[in-house]
Amino acid sequence: MIPAVSYPLNKALTAIARQHAMRERCSDEDLAGHELSADEQAALKAGDTRRLYELGANPYLIRRVFRPNFPV
């Protein structure tokens, strides 16, 4: 099942990716200024890549930001 797209979630991930930063999980500082739901914030703070996908995050952005969570 293809998830619905979440613009605010993808915008937050894009902002982190543009810093050329890789995370295992996001901090409050990373999320400041983004209008995210409580579920989106919790998934970002936990580094829960599966939940982020379910919430509508772009798979490319998930992998780019949370690269340490993916074995190569």
C-alpha cells in the first residue's frame, strides 16, 4: 500500500538532508519550525524509518537522512 504523502514531514527531512547531515534520530533542534504531527515528531525523534514511510515520508529522503540505520 502506498502511503499518503506528508508535505511537512518531507520538508523537514529535506532541510536536514540539505545540511548534509546523517542521523540515527532527530533532535528537537532539527524539528524546530516545522509543523509536524505528534506521530511524525515521535517517528523522527526515534529514527523509526518504517513509521516515517507509513506516515508518507519519501523513501529517498528517509535513506539519505537516516543512512546510519541502513547496513550497506
